[in-house]
Amino acid sequence: MPLAPLSSQPKAGVSSTLTQLDAHRRSDRDQGLTRDCHGASTIKSATAAFALSLAVSTATLCGGNLPALAADKYDGFADYAKENQMQQSDVGCFINKCKEQTIALFSNPRGIKGTTCLGQCKGEQACSTRCFAQYGSEDLDNWLSCAIEENECVKVPKDIDNSAEDIGFTTTVKEFDPKSLVGKWYKTDGLNPNYDLFDCQTNTFEATEDDASELDMGITLRVRRPEEAGGGYWENNLMEHMVVDAVKNPSSDPGARTMHTKGKMYGLQFEENWYVLGESDGKKDIPPFKLVAFKGHTLQGNYEGSFVYAKEPRLPEAAIPTVREAAAKAGLNWDDYQRIDNTCPAGNALNDAAAGTGTSPADWLNLVVGEGGVIDWISPGWRGEYKK
């Protein structure tokens, strides 16, 4: 799921959906845009830059699949340079149909720094996720929503066949009691590295109906900054609302979903079905756990994954045989799951709502001509790096 999925607040997110750091809004944004961007031509350059960043980045962030080659070798710029897909985006649309959102985003250099950060990732998802963790904001969410979903300023591929997410698992827990979810759970093991394996993951469920047919889910997770970039992490706190179909709309279909959620990740809508495949209430010497699989989609395509909840940061050994058996019955291989790092070393989170808001003339120059800068987005390969 988009960053567990970055949420009905923003998966993300993850879709999906990361928590969005609220940028400080400035009362003189309109004037700032004119003063800082030096006219409409620069605005168009900046928005064109972001257009390509969306097309390259949302394809991976919002459910699209990376090519078969290793992710760290994927170069979204190379694909766009080869296929000239930038011509499919309507730069004027950003000003004509998303003017308010565009001004809000680009009146502060944080917005352009976010696009440059994404440019340096060249479509690689883990890197793009860190960019959103560092430079994400409500302004960015609003701009994405306007430019992609509401007005299609960016012509990104759309996978409109979402039927796969409704093909469930015939081994879901029957007569699932959502009250058993209420409280705090650790996410200990996950199957999909794009959505399940962030560090220090806890989910806390609170019933919003007496029968627990609807639940608010609080999500915490960390996004690591690579050691070569200085280390550390961004702390993310999200909220989703779950509707428990097993109580609200019980079905005789053996493959029916247990519950579902929907919301927005990075300004883009997502929908997600959850299937509880196995559980223990702590009896019979089997520690408490929930084995969950999920299937969902965003505008860009479908995604799926699976994870384990436990009451301890690490899944107890005594629970593993039962989890393995439940996974196998659902056609999943427990050996494919990876342990989530819930050691959570102490330290100060890197979260900073003002990150990227201060920029020197040299920084501005780099934002335009540096790696991943505005010109890279508008004219991929302008340095000749993609010529045969």
C-alpha cells in the first residue's frame, strides 16, 4: 500500500501513501512568485519541470512497476529523452487551470527543490519517497491533485483495469472480529519492499462505531536517509479510516475482502482492499498476530503486498509456524517476507517544515542547471548523456 498507504490524509501514500510536512505559507505569495521567478517564462519552465517529475515519479510512487532491471539503474530521464513524452504535457494548463496551486507551490524555493530532488532520483522509488518526506507539503498535494487528477495537465499512463484487486483470497478469516484489532500493533514483517518495509512501524486502531465496523488507524513510520547522505530519518504520522466489510457488508463469497480504505497519497486518490489471512488471539501458546494481504490501485495502476501485525516489535518465534501455514494456504511464501527494523534507535528526526525555504543565488543556479534541475526536466539529455 502506498506508504502504508499514505493515507486518507496522504499513503504515502504508501499510496498510498508519507506524512506531509506543512510548509510555512507566506502572505505575499503572489508578489513572491513574480519577484523570485522573474516572469511567466520562468513559471512555465518550473511547471514544465514539475510536469515531467510527476510523469516519471508518480509512475513508481503510485503503484506503477519499475522495469525488470535493478531499481538503482533505472533512469526515467533516459526513457523520456528517447520517447519525447514531455510533449504530451500541457504546460499552459498549470497556469490556466491550476494557477492558485502553482503560485502556492512555486512561490517558495522548497517546491522547486522538491522537483530537483525527484530529478536526481530519475524515477527510483525509494529515492523519490525520501524527497517527498523531506520536501512534501500540503501545497504539493494540492498541486498534484489539480494537475493530474482534476485537469490532466500531465498526460501520464493510466491503468484503468483495477479488477485484480477484487480477486481476493479464499482463505480469509471467517467471522472476523474487528474489535480484536483495537489497540497498538507493530508491523513486523512485510512482503513488498515498496510499501511494507519502512522502519519503526506501528499501527494503532480505534473503533469509531460501537461494533467496530469502522476504525481509525493511526500510522507511524520512519523513512531513512542513506548514510552517505548523512544518515538519520524522517518521522511520519498518518491517519486512515477503515471500513470493515466483514461486519458492515458480510458476504458469502469466500474471497470477499475483510475491510477497505480509500484516501489520497501525494494528492492522488487510492483505494485499497485488506484481507485478514490468519490470526491468533494469544491462546494455545501462539502469540497474538494478524497476517494481512492488501490489493489496491491509484491513477497509475495496481499494487499489492502483505504484512504481519504483532504485539511486540519482533514477531515471536512461537508464532512463525502458524503464520507460515496461513501464508501458504493463501499462496504466499513466508520465506519471501522480510523483517521490518523496529529497533528504533533514539535520535532527532530530520522533519523540518522550513526545509528548502532558504536559497542563495548559487543554489538557484544549481536548481536550474544542476543535476535534476529545471533544464533536465524540460530537455532530458541536454548535456548529451543519452546520445548513442
